[in-house]
Amino acid sequence: MEYRLIDGKAVAAEIKKEIAGEVAGMKSCGHKTPHLAAVLVGHDGGSETYVANKVRTCGELGFKSSLIRYEDDVTEAELLRKVGELNDDEDIDGFIVQLPLPPHISSQKIIEAIDYRKDVDGFHPVNVGLLSLGLPCFKSATPAGIIELLRRYEIETRGRHCVVLGRSNIVGKPVASMMMQKAWPGDCTVTVCHSRSVNIRDICLEADILIAALGQPEFVKADMVKPGAVVIDVGTTRVPNPQAKNGYKLTGDVAFDQVAPRCSYITPVPGGVGPMTIISLMRNTLLAAKKEIFK
């Protein structure tokens, strides 16, 4: 079967141009420049890369950005104080606290302390609740990116069976919620599988759209995918590879080489969902600056 690659890098570049044009228009009309702040705790390699990419993208779009750094021994109280300051700073439209945080800090406590009107990650319980009701909110960036890829590639979702592998609050649950909304992309019958699910292979074989967000490299094999399925691979695990310049290979949850020939559409890793995550965050920041979600 001839499959089509879903090129997240190309779609993200398209959306970048659209956002940059809108920001230039706002500035020319004398409106405030969108301002995104990021709080980074410690020196986790993945987090360093993600935040650097976000700061760079802000520059490309004409956004203002601020990076606030702490060592990993920062206290929870100090981090909560900083969140309060960012909530009160009228120049900052949206901000993120990069996860994961050190074990002595409660991620949930930090997330709940963020003003939901500035929660451009879409993790605050208010935004999560509004999403589940199908009401305007800041949508979690990775799921929003997946929906945008389905839209841009004009993939039919109405009435289809979507199977989501993984039930995380960051990807699995919100993308399942979005795929069942009365909307397009959406209107799916959704099944969520997780570590306690039985007969995962059989359930996956029923999927018209399979979204893999487990964080288990190459979990999805060819015998789990029905011919013609759309496969979205959210996984990004660093697998050691002595041949690679940086010592690792970024690997998805799908065994791409064996699964791709069975698909109608499939995302690669890297270059699929990843670039869409950052651009979705930027779109949320633009919406925050324009007060389009919360007045």
C-alpha cells in the first residue's frame, strides 16, 4: 500500500508564516507584542532543548520572550512566588513552567497556581474542564497539533474509530476528548488503551485512526495496524545509538519501517507531531495576547 507521510515540519512552517504575518499586522496597528515567558528548572537535556526551541520560535514569529532559570534545588515556595509574579505581570500574555520538575516540587500544585488565562500549555484544571465540555479554552499543545495535522491533510474523522494508546493528562486524555467532540476533525468513536488494557493488539486492529502516545519505543508493530489506517506517532524516546553524533536516536512508539507500508497516512519521528507542539503553544500565546479566549 502506498502511504502518505504527514509532514509536521512543513505544516508548522506554514503556520509560522501565518502567525508571523498576523503579529506584524498587530504591531503595525500599534498593538502590544505577544509575550511568552518560560520557567526552566534544572538542566534536563530534553527540557533544555524544548525551551531553547520555544525561545527561538518566539524570535522567528516576532514575539517577545523571557526565560527564567532556576537550579534544581529551588524550593517549591520560591517557584510558587515566581508563578504569582508572572500571573500579575501585565506585559506577559502567557507562560509555561517546563515539566518535568524535580521530585520535591509538586507539578500539580504549580500548574494549579498558574492563572488559567495565561495557561498557554492548557494544563490548568479550568482549561481541561472547558475542553471536556467543548467550550473555548487553551488546548494542550501536542493534542492541538495532532488535530491541526488531521485538518491540514483533510483526513476524514467523522464516524471513524480512533484508538488512543496512553492516558496521560498531557496527550492521551485531551486528544481522546478532542477526537470525540462534535467537530471536524472529531466526531470519532474513541477507545483509550493503557497499561491495564487487555487485548491491546485486537483493539488496535479495529482502529481507523491510531494515536500512539505511550512513550514505549516501537511498541506498535505491523500486526497491530489494519490496512489503510492513519497512524499518529507521538512518542519521542532517546534510544542510545553509538553511531549517532549525539549518542542517541529519537525513536517513536511506532516501528515505522514495518508499519508504514500498511498505512494510508503516518507521521515520522522526528518531524511529525513534534514541530506541531511548539507551534500550537505559539498559537495559544497569540490567542492570549489578543484576549480571544478569555477577556
